[in-house]
Amino acid sequence: MEEAKGPVKHLLLAKFKDDVSPEKIDELIKGYANLVNLIEPMKAFHWGKDVSIENLHQGFTHVFESTFDSKEAVAEYVAHPVHVEFANMFLGSLDKVLVIDYKPTSV
């Protein structure tokens, strides 16, 4: 199957450390959401908490989805100084993290 055309989705699954307060989590989420206003290649941002009844989350509690026009745009975002500064702070509050980039594909 050939590579899909179109946008790239950047998914981050997170489990916050037990000692991170709900208020701090809210502050971090607002900071993450604000990156779309500060880093041009980032086109959209969505997030949510696990609501699955399957109990297959492996401890991950939150998902963050960013949209980019291309893999090159993701690379530009990852290297952007504003992202680097935020990521260093954000990652320090996490117990577990998983990041996957993909191009949505219809079959």
C-alpha cells in the first residue's frame, strides 16, 4: 500500500505522575493547546481522557493529537524552541509517554 497523502497526525499518549495535581494537569493542557497559536506548522490540537471500557490503556490516561501538513512540518514543530521549552516542562510531569506520527488512511 502506498503512503497516504494529506495531513500528519502527531499523537501523544500520557500518564501523569501521581503527585501532579489536577490543577497542574489543567495548566499543562492549556499550555499544550496554546502551542497551536505559537508554532505555525501546528494546524490543530485536540485532547481527551481515556473513556474506554476495555481496560487496555496500559496506564495511559490522556491523549493529545496535533495536526500538521507534512512530516517535515512535524520535524519543524519538534525542533521549534517554544516546543522544546514546553516539552521539557511537560515531560517532567509524566510517568509514561508514547508518541506516534501517522497519516490517516482510508481503505
